[in-house]
Amino acid sequence: MYDDAFASWSSVVDCPERYKGRISREQVATLVIKNVTETDAGNYSCEISVNVGNPKIAYISLTVNDPPTSPPMTNQSIATTTGLPQGVTTTQAPTGPDSTPAPSTGLSGGAIAGIVVGCLVFVAIVVGIIWWKKRPRVLLGMV
């Protein structure tokens, strides 16, 4: 019974002329706009009308953002530097706004040396305190 009731339904995609050839309608009431540009931004609505009852309307606002752009990186150049052994070359870092060096994830040599010295001083203090508490005590006046 239901198959007969909906066998003759049809759908119409009504849209402005600038979208002709750029839209497609899918089986699940999805509207796809191909090759979206900034001029496609705006308010859209989807209306489903049946012979009985009020039409169902859905509204959506479409915002189109430009894709992020980054300036092209300059190629690295390799040049031999005078004073270096034969076969040793230097590489010039790329220049440009995105050429900042990546942050280091490890500790610097100075930081490691500071930690080692600090640990040694701590151990020396602990050993000194233990020695001070365990040393034989000579009572004054008993000699």
C-alpha cells in the first residue's frame, strides 16, 4: 500500500542559475555544491512539500573560508666554505617567515651539566650529614 502512495513522487531541485551544473541531489536529501567559492556563502533552505500538511523547511547558513596559504619556502643552497676539510660542505638554512628552527625537545649540554653538579653537591651534603652524626664523639673534660 505504501509503495503505491509514493511511487509517483518526484523531487525538484530549484536553485539560482549560478549553481546549474554544480549541484547534485542525493537519495537522502543531501545537496552537494561542487567547486565552492566565496560567492556561494549565504543562507540556504530545503523545503519538503507533501500533498497533506505543512511543508517542512530546514535553514542553514553557509560560510566559506579561504584555505590557509603559506609562502613558498626558498630552496636550500649548498656551498663549500673555505677553511673546512675537502668534502665538507655547509648548508644554508631556508629563509622566510616559516623558517624558524623547530624547538628542541631535549635538554642542552649546560642544563645536563648543571643537573649533574647539583646531584653531586646533594650527595656530598647527605654524606657529610651522615658522617657528622656517626662520627665518634669525644666528651670534653674526660681526657
